[in-house]
Amino acid sequence: MDTAFVIATIGRAFTAGTPLLLATLGEIIAERAGVMNLGIEGMMALGAVAGFGVSLESGSPWLGMLAAALAGISLSAIHAFVTIGMRAGQIVSGIALTMFGLGLSALIGKGYIGRPLQTPLHSITIPGLADLPFIGDILFRRDPIFYFAIIIAALIWIILYKTRWGIAIRSVGENPLAAETMGVDVAWVRVWCVLFGGALSGIAGGYLSIVYNPSWIEGMTAGRGWIVIALVIFSFWNPLRAVVAAFLFGGIDVMQFSLQSLGISPNLLRMFPYVATIVALLITSSSITRRHISAPEALGEPYQPR
Amino acid sequence: MNRHVFDSLEMTGIRKSFPGVIANDDISFSIHSGEVVGLLGENGAGKSTLMNILYGLIQPDEGEIRLNQSPVNFASPRDARRHGIGMVHQHFMLIPTHTVAENIALSLDDAPFFDPVSVINDRLDVCSRAYGIHVDPKAFVWQLSAGERQRIEIVKALLGNARLLLLDEPTSVMTPDEINEFIGVLRAMTAAGIGIVFITHKLEEILSVASRITVLRKGRLAGTVRPASKDTNRSGDTAVHDGKNMETSSGHDEVDKAALARLMVGRELEQIIPGKSPPEDDILFEVENLTVMDDRGRTAVKNVGFTIRRGEILGVAGVSGNGQRELIESLAGMRSPESGTARLADRVLPLDAGARAIFESGVAHIPEERMRFGTVANMSIQENIILKAGHRAPFSRRGIISFSAAANRTTEIVNEYRVAATSIVAPMKNLSGGNIQKVIVGRELADHPALVLAAHPTYGVDIGAAEGIRSHLRECRDAGGAVFLVSEELEELFELADRIAVMESGRIVGIVDPRTSSFGEVGMMMAGAHIPGRAISSGDKP
């Protein structure tokens, strides 16, 4: 294998991992606040079609990304209303959201099938660093959303662990009653976290239809929303681990095609994220690690203020 | 925020009703700077409601709150905190996966946005100098004992500039030593002008620390009294839990305690007559070399052995977390031991075979966590009564439940234990804690078990119901059964038990005779001190 091939493969792994990372970060924030949103697949699909449509009609991929974020936010607002406002079950609402998002995106996207996007996002070349051998091409000549995702990951880590907001968010996810008595508005925190998660999921969808594969086809999210749910667990709800995990899973995604020529079934690799997640679940549920790296205590539980 | 000046607080004519009950009816309450006021009452007397109103958690229907003579209205806990009121809940409002510093930072309104925990260290220093409270900011809350968690709650309130502290049963989770230290902290706080409302149902304790005591009964004010013998008690802080000395040292105390109890329950309590019939000589229950792991895989019970004779109550004293829980769970079949055997009347108990097998062997279990292990909240009282024996006659035949048999048994228990319930088919969750416990005890003791395992049977139960539960345990003993009683209330152990085993770090460090021992001695053993001549390990001949 020559260097160019390796660089291209690793590069594609980053591209494949970027939407996974964005959506994973969004879900981490929501789950840290105690709200599980299984509607990621739906939010990504709606984000993809909204992003593609607006980019195509306006000629601006940036407007497309904005539209994708708004699409994700609007779907997640339904989830926020149902699970936080009405205190209904998060699992049911999330699954309904996925089905709704997939169906709605197919309906909206009928006219866009087969139309190419003429205005993709251009890569950004970081001066100086881009000329480094090997890693210059891999890390420093990438699309802007890739950098955005990395910055967001760092920002979320800082917010979660180094700010008052972070303590409030984590408290709401661990023990909402305690947070409430400490003067934290539980519902308010949860709503914002869910909406933020929706925005990132929407952008992840937009990335698929604007950058990764500039076109629209029905079901182009192809189960990535579920991989994200797995990634959140796999990264133990930590945004920095999510960076590593998302690009690792992105790499596996790319390898499906590369290894096919070697006679390895792509189905085998497609199973990997889920197998890895089951292993991660086993680790988190073992009693020894439970105190250190476990799901937020109040995850999935509607909070009833007194 | 500036330091508040707290002078006085008055609540007058407070009334609050919930659907079906009047929780507070025309209650008045007051406290001044530097004062400890006791708030005493049985469960359901309205103490929590009154304090939740004061802390802004719920709004009163009627009544007025005046802080430093001017009317105030607390819309939320945050609002109350802004006025210098802090509350330490009985169930701690701490987040176990966070560090101590993070928990404190969450409660501070003026912590910086970035790196909020950075200011905690300095403030903790101030707190430890002023009141003698020490906490480690870097520790994770899940690593701390209940007593230490309590301290964090108090620190949290103090750092929030609380000048009036509401403490909800603060000593229920403490060791005798921790209680002593805590009373020192109380004195430092009152000396600094802080007012303290001390909610409790322990009479001795409140008599020795409070300057006034407000007693609530069934949602109404039963009276506000002053402990008559306050000055004689002041002589030593240790008097609080050294109940034996108190009873003999002054006549006032006994009168006061009785009067206070009468005020609290509204009737004369039966005079406690130990009247222990001597146990018979034959050993009914014998445990040998029992070793049990805790949830985290550490050895919690280390090679423990003991015997209980027919007609005997063996009490187990110890600070919570020293293996009592794992010991009783393994005997009840809920937790497989690593090694060891238990024999009941010469039959080996199948400790590995699960709770059902143990139950079938004639063992009753009153579990520690009554909501988690004792009952199913959404099922009816009647269904809960037949929860354990429902698979066999008379409650079911060939898999079909006989609800008439279940109803008969339930009615018997409800009548005998005076369970306050609207109907025997009412869901369990509608009952108060004390009534739930009555149902559990009634169920467990109904079939005359040979061995009763009781974990904290009167914890959180009001004084009247607790006395009933104790007398039922005594009846079991007098009927020739063996009772294994784990309790954190030394008074209860000294009153009920024929012998008291003390557990510390997973071992039985000694077994004492309550007639010749004292609270002080047992307290020392609980704290790990070696008492010469008391270290009985397995050959526990009384």
C-alpha cells in the first residue's frame, strides 16, 4: 500500500467520522442532562434533506448547514415538549421521532433525488501545518465542519467539567431533585440541552448531504443515528473520548469498502460498532467501574418537580 | 452577597392542606438568633410540611412568615436561601458522582463561571476555623459516610450564608462520636448567632440541645415547651446519648421525657417494662464462619459466628456500613455468602438457594429498605400481604389465588396492627412509612416463624407504631422464637435484646449483656476500641 492510499483512507475515515462525532456530542449533552433522545436518526435525516434543499435552492452550503441545524432543533423541540413538558417516556418519544423524521425527510426530498449539489463546502488549508508531511494532508486540509466538530468537542468538555453550567447540567442528569433544591431550573436546563443536541444532529445530517456525499437519497443516514447512540455509551458520556470513538467508528465504516477486495465481508465490519458497544456496556455495568464511568443516574427518568 | 443579620423568625397561623389531609392547621412557630429550637412530632405530624413551607418548597394556604419583624414570602428554596435560610434534608441532596467541591459549587450563587470549584478551598478554610467543620473538597461524595455527607450539607448551607439552619433528623445517621462532634459544631454555630431548627423524634437528644421545643401532633400545634432540667444537662455534652446516666442522675429528665412523649402522641405511652423472660438453654439458631462480600466485591462480613437460643433476642449494634447489612441479607438468602453455614433447629439453612428457600425454612425477614425489598408499591395491601406465602395454601391452590383467604389474613393484620388505610385493596404506596412497616411486620410474623431477621424495624416509624412493632418482636421471643435484631438505635437494643453483639469492620467485636453494659461501652466498641474481657468471637456463652 502506498502512502497516498493510506492518506486517502485515513482522510476518508475522518470524513466518515465527522457526522458521527457531531451527533454523538449532541446526544452526550442531552443524556448528561438526563434526557435520552433516540430520535437522532430522524433528526439527521431531516437535517440532511433540509441542508441539501436549502443549499441547492440558495447556492450557499452555509445556509444549508444553518437549515440543517434548524431542522434538528425543531424535531428535538418536539422531543423536549413531550418528554420534559409532558413528562412522557423518552424511549417511545425518541423512536417516534426517528420514524417521523425518516418519513418526513422522504416526503420533502422526493424532488431532490438524483440532483447533484453544485456548491459543496470547500476545504480549509491551515497555513504552515498543511505542508507537514503525511499529517498535513490528513489533518490540516479538511472541510470546515471537521474543525467545527473538534472545537465543539473541546468546548463541551470545558463546559461540562470547568464551568458552573457543566456542574448544573451534570447535576440535573444525576439527581434532578438535588439540583432543583440548589436552585437549578431542571426543566430549563434539560430543554436547552435537548435543543443543542438536536442542532448538532441536524448539522450531522447536513454534513452527509452537503459534504460527505453531496446529493440526497432517501434513507441516506443508513443507521448512523443508531451508531451514535452506541457511540455515546462507548465513549462513556465523555466528549473527548467521543472524538476518538467517532473517528474509530468512521475508520471502520471506510474499511468496509477497502477490505472487501481482500475477501472480508463488509457485513462483518458493519457489526463491529454494535459489538464494541455491547462490550462497552458490559464494562460500564460491571460493579467495579460503575461509580466512575456510568450512565447519568437519572437518565431516561422524567422529572416531576414538587 | 452580604452577610445577613438574623434576629428572629416567626410563623403564625400557618395552614396547608393537601388533597384529603390538613398537614398544617393554624401552626405558630418562632426562633431567635443563637437559639436551638426543637421541632418534635410523630411521622405525619406536619413537621416536614412546616419546614418545607419555611424553605419555600411549598406555599402555605394561610398564615404569615415574619423575618426580623418584616413579612416575607418565599416563592422557592432559592428565595429562602437568599434570605439566609438553609436546610439540611434527611435524605441528602448531594450528587454521589460529583466531588465535594462540585457539590458545594453547585449551591453557591457567586461561584465564578469558569472553574467554579477554585474558590471552594478558601471558603472551606473559613468554615473549618469558624465552626470546626472539616471536609475534604477533592473526595467524591460516594466515598463518604453518612455522617460526613451530613457535614457537607451543613457546610453548603453555611457557605450560602445561612443564618437560620433547618436540620431534619441530623443525628439519625451518626455514630455516638460523630454526634458529640456535631453538638460541638452546633454550639459554635449558635455562638455565632445562627438559629437552628432541629427536627427529630428522639426525645433525650432534643431535651439536651434545644432551648425550646415545639411539638406538633396530627397537623396541629400541641405546645411549645422548655426543657425543665436544661442546666443540669449542660454539665456534659455526652449526656445526649448516654441515656443510662440521664435516667439515674435527675428526676426531672424522666418527667420531662414522659411529658414530652405525652405531648407528642397525645396519650400516655405504655411504661416500658423490659420483663425479659430468661431464654431457654437450647440453641435454636447457629451461624459459623460466615464470610460475605459487599456489592463492590470487598469482604464485608469476616468469618462471623454466633448463636441465638430459643426465646432470645440477639441485638446487633454498629455504625451503618460495618457489615450488618450484608450479614442479614446473606442470612435472608438475598446474598450468597462466600463461605459459612447457618443451622436453624439442627437443619442447615440453604443460604445459596435464594430468599424463597429460606422463607420456607421458617425464617421471617423484615428488610432494611422497606420500599425496595419489603413491598411492591403499586400493588394492593392485600397482595403485599400474600407476597411471600401466596404460592401455597391457604392463599392459593393449584396456581389459583384465593382472594378470600388473602382478604381474611389482611383484615386480621390491619386490625391487629392498627394499619391506617382506606381499604385493604388500596395501593401500598398510599400508606405512610409507618403503616407500610406495620404491614411488613404483620406479614412476616403472621406464620409464627422460628427465626425473625429484623433490620432497623422501627427506623423512621413514629413512636406509637415503633412501640407496637417492638412488642410484637417480644411476643415472638416469648413464644420461643429466635430474633436477630439489627438496629442503629442503642436505646432500642438495650430495651429489647437479651444480648447485644457489636459489629465493627465486618467482625463481631464483642457480645455484651445489656443489663451490665452501658451506651458508652457499646459506643466505644462500635468505634473500634478494644474493651478488655469483652472480645468474644465465637464461643459466646453469655
